[in-house]
Amino acid sequence: YDDSLSKLRMRIYEANREAARFFHATLLSQRGQCGLNYLRGRALSDRTIRHFGLGFADDDWNSLCNHLKNKGFSEYEIYSANLAFKRKNGNGIYDRFVNRVMFPIIDLRGNVIAFGGRIMTDEKPKYLNTSDTPVFKKSENLFSLNNAKSSGTRTLILCEGYMDVISLHQAGFTNAVAPLGTAFTPNQAMLLKRYTNEVILSFDSDGAGIKAALRALPILRQNGLRG
């Protein structure tokens, strides 16, 4: 049992929680106007935006790093949380998420373990997710499972992405979840199995959505779930 790793994990949880607060405050400020316009344009209510703690990363490459340093986090902790990149010359760090609408990913205990961010321009990648860290494995978590597990229904809805889940949630389907920027995995199926025997697939009807659904079905069946 490594004490220094468990301390680092605690600090990453704290840094993520502080980052989520910072992104949410930015969204509601002048600097987050384009992010808020985007979310409202997707017909999300202020209540839904608050419920999911949605946020915005502005286009200054240092704002989150500076904020977290002011809160007492070290560069090593910020980088270990995957909230920053290291500069090429080795001097310092800069924000990983820039000019993106931010989706905090919350585990079953209520910890913020990671983020997804959607770019506001045509740049690629459209969605950027936290890479694996000491507190997060993207193949072993699902977006909004913390909400879905207490939805009081015996079926879960598997969607493609964050916005699909949030829109369904707002429409009253609080049992929707989504994979985190990866194809659906056996580990995620095992996680669903704890809460349900039946999964409804709700993917886009485009080529990519159909392909994703055809990939997910056998994984669900192999893990004893009806899809």
C-alpha cells in the first residue's frame, strides 16, 4: 500500500473538483458567453446546466493552471490530474482544455474523476477527454451512471455521447449513460450489469452510430445483458 500514491489520488480528486467549480463559474461569466450560448442553443435549461455542473474552459492557455496554483496545487498534481500539458522546453505547464464546453465526469461516490470538453471551433478533435490517471480509467467508467443508478428504473439507456445523455435526462429519462470517448468496453458492460439486466441502445442513426451499436450488442450479450 503506497501512501504517496493515495495522497496523490486525494489531491487529484480535489484538483478536479476545484477545476469543475472554476469551469462552471467561467461558463456563467462574460468569458463563457459562447459556451453558454452553445448549451442554450442545444435547448438545455439553466437547471440542467447546474445539475450536470457544466462549464467552460476559456481561450487563455493558463487560466486554469494559474487558478489551481493559487489554490495551493503543485504543477505535478495538476499535470498528474491530466488538467495540463508540460511545455516542450520542460519549463512549466499549460492548460489541457482551451475554448471548450466542459462536461465533468463524476463517479458513483460523487468524486469528479475526469472531464470531457467540446471545442467551440472547427478544430479537431471535436471532443477531448481526460486520459487515464491514478483516479480514472476511461474504459471502466460511464458518464452519468451516478444519476442513472438512482433513477428507480430497471433498464438503462446507452447513448453515444454527453449531450445525448444530458438531453434525455432533461426530458425525464434519468437512466441514460454514455461511454467516455472510447468504444463501449466489456468493463463498462460489467458495470451496467450491477444495476440492470436490460440496456436500450440509443445511438445516432448515421453510419458511425449504427457501427457503434453493432459493436456494443455482442459485448452486452456476452455479459448477460439484453440489448
